[in-house]
Amino acid sequence: MERVGGGRWGEFWRRASCCLQSAAATLGRSTAAHEALFMVDRTRVPVHERLSKNPCWLLPPHHRLHRLNRRRAWVGSRVSSEVQKKAMENGRGSSCVANDERWSLAGATALVTGGTKGIGHAIVEELARFGAAIHTCSRNEAELNKSLKEWGAKNFKVTGSVCDVASRADREKLMEDVKSTFGGKLSILVNNAGTGFVKPMVAVTPDEYSFMMSTNLESAFHLNQLAHPLLKASGAGSIVNVSSLAGIVGIDNITIYGATKAHQEPGLRVGEGQHPDQLRRARLHQNPLMEPLLAMEEFVAKETYRIPLGRVGESEEVSAVVAFLCLPAACYINGQVICIDGGKSVNGNL
């Protein structure tokens, strides 16, 4: 059997060097040491090459794995403790954070779209109570000014912009406002703004369809893109997309609305797989809540029957989960879809 440098072993080492190249690429875009080691373990030559007549891959598996493990140890020995510590501090783990800091957003900055009423209003107040500085937006300038005055009286650190998230130009201006307000860094993005109407699918007009897609789906996608450099600059950003139960279960006469919410999930999953950028992403499905437009006796009675907990939810019960997902204590929750519905999505009485 020939030594390294020629023949079967030389071919094997050339193949194994691919593992090291992948590890180096990983270290180049992320300081997480364990990712580099994982890449060495994971990287393999394609199946069709392994099964070819190349004599290298006819060696006993334990020989190949033994030498691959030696390479893994070689990479690990060259990743300094300082690099590993930095990876932890950048949101890879909360064990290096003091207990009181794990449950605080002091020093964090957040953008919450549609923050002047309903769930958005509750999210702004929840994040502010944890110490975050927040920028929000609304299409209605009067509503925005009223809310800002209310938050100022509570000593909350909240600023705002007039913005219609259905407009691309408005979204770009909103992000410029956020960039200047927070000095080019953003810790939290909450895509909350949305719209909907009750109407049979066959009766939806092209304009209504386009408006709902722009407001609910395109806005979240575009804002994620615009916010990405600001979130990366913060070191450990969080993105929370507030969706709806209509995105996972069929509900009469809101088919298009449900479609705009359902299409957010593939982007969440693929985003986590393609971008190891130390940003955390989550998506919330919430059931219709006890808000003025929905607090009708017939609606409440019907919903209560369908919900195992026996009651309709409140906006504050959604905002509490959003705040938790943004806290350092939740730093290992990533790429997940969470239902806040009192158990309705797992109930058979839909």
C-alpha cells in the first residue's frame, strides 16, 4: 500500500482536503468553531464518485474515517479559545450572559411594523418594558402621533415614521430612518403589519389580490432584505414574522389572506439553511384575538367552542411570546414556527 502523496492514499487526501476547504470557508463567514468542525464531518464526495471504480473509495470505511477524524482534530486545534468565546457572545449561546442580562433587552434596538394598534401596539409596549429602543410605523399619521405621545408619557423609548408597507419606496425610506435613528445597527425586526378582508376567493379582484400580496408577503420579504446588514452589524439579530393560523388551516372566505401567510414559511426555512449569519428567525401563527372588530358575540361563541382552552386570546399573549423570542434567554430558538392559538390548531373541532 502506498504512502500519502501518491496512489490510493494520495487520492484520499486530495478528497479529504475538500473538507478542510469547506471548513475554512465556514470560518471565513462565521466565527462559530463548531460549524467548521461540523463541516469537516459532513462534507463527503458525491455518491456517484464514491461508488465509481476509484480505488481510494474501495478502502475499508474505518481507515477513511480514522484519517478524516485526524483532520477534524487538526482543524479544531487551530481554532483558538478566543474565537469560540466570540461565537458564544454573538448569540451562539447564553451561558456567557449573566442571569439578569438574559431577561433584558436593555441596549437593544427594534423595528416593529404596524405598531399603533392591535398586536403591533402590544409588541411595542412589551419590548419597551424590557428596555429596548423601538422604531415603529403606521400608514395613519394621526394614529402614529397619538401612540407616540402615549408612549412618551410612559417613558418608553419609541420613535416612528409614516409608512405604507405595501409601497417599496416607503419601505426603503423606513429603513433609512431606522438606520439613522439607531446608528446603523438593528437588533430586532418584527414584521407585524398586515391586512385582510373576508370575501369568497372567486370574488377577489386583481387589485385586491395585488394589494394583499404587497402588504402581507412582499413587505416582509423586502424588509428582511433591507434590514439584513443592520441586523448583522448588531452581532446577533432576531427576526420575528407575525403570521396567522389561516396560514396553516383552511378558514372560510379568507383564502388569499391565508395564502400570503402560508408563503412566509418556506422563506423562513430556506433562509436559515442558506445564511449561517448568526441571525435568528421565527414565525408566529396567532388565532383571531379579542379585538374591537372581532369581539362580536357570535364570533366569540364560535371560536370558544373550537379552542381547547375555552377562550379567545388577547394581544398581550402574542406580544409576550414575541418578546421572549427576542431575549438572550431564547438564543437557541431558531427557524421555528410557533402557534399561539390556545390549542386550536391541534383540535379536531375546526
